[in-house]
Amino acid sequence: MIKKLRIKLIAASMISLLSVLLIIEGIAGVLNYRNIVSEADRILTLLEDNGGRFPRMEPNGNMGDLGQRSPEIPYESRYFSVLLDDSGNVVMADTGKIARIDTSDAIDYAKEVWANGKERGFIGEYRYAVSSEESDVRIVFLDCGRSLNTFYNFIFTAVGVSVIGLLAVLILMIFLSAHIVKPFLENYEKQKRFVTDAGHEIKTPLTIIDADAEVLKMDFGENEWVNDIQNQTKRMAELTNSLILLSRMEEERTKQLMTEFSLSDVVEETVGTFQTLAKTQDKLLESKILPMISLKGDEMAIRRLTAILLDNAVKYADDNGKIMVTLEKKKKRIYFTVFNTTEEISKKQTEHLFDRFYRTDTSRNSETGGYGLGLSIAAATVEAHKGKIQASTEDEKSLAVTVTFPLAT
């Protein structure tokens, strides 16, 4: 339980940090990219308005609004333009302000832009803009390679720093989570010790009460009051034993004696013991057990698990209902399923069946007995054997509890 809590704490921390980093880097990346596009479009607008070239300097050294931002832009910018007629034929190509593009390349770029029909966009590292000049069309291309490279370097650097940061936080969380959950661990251990100690303390007075009731019965004979005392004492003893068993299983999970045994024989024998009980309640108990299936584990614990699941199925099956037990092997897993029809069970209820003290039908407590600990003990047993247990219902009129174990190796 504490191990799962640590894992959840670490996972929640890492997911939260990753989400924050993605949001921050995403916003920064989008704003950076939009700034590149906006700056390129300003320059392209100026080039469009002046026939594909920058205007001459004014006497005060400015070139309109763009020139006031940076007079060096005309000298830093690399661009070219192509003039086309209304049919898309090349009239002129101007590549005097860029060295890496010759006339044929410029024409190829222009034809590609003409074909896609967009007025603005990117072709590779070049931002382009399409404008009309009388009966012709001019396409101006601006080299944004340096800006885009800077943008890509920012992205790669941010991702790299984020990965390193995440790994650093993960290492820190692995060490710090032990200290964070330490108070919970101490409280949990105290709770388990309390349940175990209190259970042992309660057993003594229960034994005395039961013995005193037996003496009263011998002295005064059978009567409903003495019988009621004995019945309630028995129920309290069962509850106490179940609580102690569950607590011990959690404390000694790693100390269980694991030996290889025939799971097929265990299930078949347990089914046989419940046949008479099912018949007396007019319920049909059938089984389909694949022979020669072995499991490495605690045989007594598995017998108890099987009995709990069958007892639960017989107890809560509807009148004239059906119980089906199957044991099969698929690939490298063992599947043990106990199915029973029932009056009503919702899918929401199946999510809580393995919770302590949970019962689906509280109105039947007096009939069925139990305290809602059986399936909790079953779940703890399965977990101790590195298996999985789940409950499901397809029609809300039946319940299937499926246990999955790894094959014995």
C-alpha cells in the first residue's frame, strides 16, 4: 500500500511538472514563432510596396516605420523576387540580394507558389508573399533561415533542459518520497499493530463469554437468550479472526512459504465441498477445470482464496441461480474465474467489491452473514502471489470474479 502511495506521489509530481513545462515551452515556442512570422511579413510588406526591393534611405536616415526599428535590416536581409504574368509565365527574376539562390531556383520556387495558390506562407526556409503589380504578379521571398535556426535551437535546448530537469526531479522525488510518506507509513503500521493486538485482546473475553454461556446452558437448559449470546459471540470471533488474518497477511506478505502445488486439484476439491451447500439452496454449481495446472505459492492461502470466492458466489447467487467455476491456462497466465447469476449488481458496485467492509446488499446481512472482509482477504492473497483480481458484470444480473496468476516456473 505504501509502495503504491509512493509510486502515485512520484507519478503525480512528474506528470504535473511535465504538464507545466509543456505549457510554458508551448507558449514560448508559439510566441517566438509568431514573432518570426510577424517580423518577416513586415519586411515582405515593405518589399512588396517597393517592387521587390527596399526603398532608399530618407535624409534623416529612416526608411518608414520599418527603418525606425532597425536601419540595418536592408543589409541583413536576404531576399529575391519573381515577376509573373497573369498566366503564370515568368517575366523577370531578381536574385541580386541572395547568393544561395540562382535564377532557375527562383523560378522553381515561384512556380510552386503559383501552383498552391496561397498568398503567404513558407517554402522551406523562405517566407513568401504574393502581390499584384498592374497586370502582373510579383512573388517576394525572404530568407528566414537564421531566425528559424535560432527558433529550432531554442526548441531543442528547451527540450533537452526539460528532460534533464525531469530526470533530476525524478531522482529527488525517489529519495524525498520516502520521507514524505514516512508519517503515513508510521500511522499505517500503528493501525495494523492496533488491529492485531486488539484482536488478540478481544478473543480472550469472547472465549470466556462463550464458556460462561455454555455453563448457563448446562445449568438452566436451552433458551433463546443463551443461544443468542453464543451466536453473537461466534460472529464477533469470526470478525476478529478475519481482521487479524488480513492484518497478518499485509505484515507477512513477503514471508509466505511458496511451494509448487496442483492448483487444479485445490480448485476441484473446493468445488466438491460446496456442491452440497449449493444443492440445498436449489442452486446449480458447475465447473470446467483444466487438469495439471500448477502454481507456485502458499497452498493454504490459495485454498482459502478459492473457498472465499465460492462462498461468495453461492451466498449471493439468486434463487435457482447458476454458479460456474472455470480454471484455464492461456499463454503464460492462469485464469481462475468464479461466475454466478444474481438478482442485481451494478458496474459501479463491482469497483468497490474488494474494499473492506463493503457489501452490495445490506438488506440481506441477517441472511448471509459476513462483514465484507472476505473479498478483501482474497485480494490481499492474490496480490501476495503477484496476481491480479477483478470483478465484472456484463448485464448487471451476473457477477464474474477473475483471478490471474503467472505460471509456475
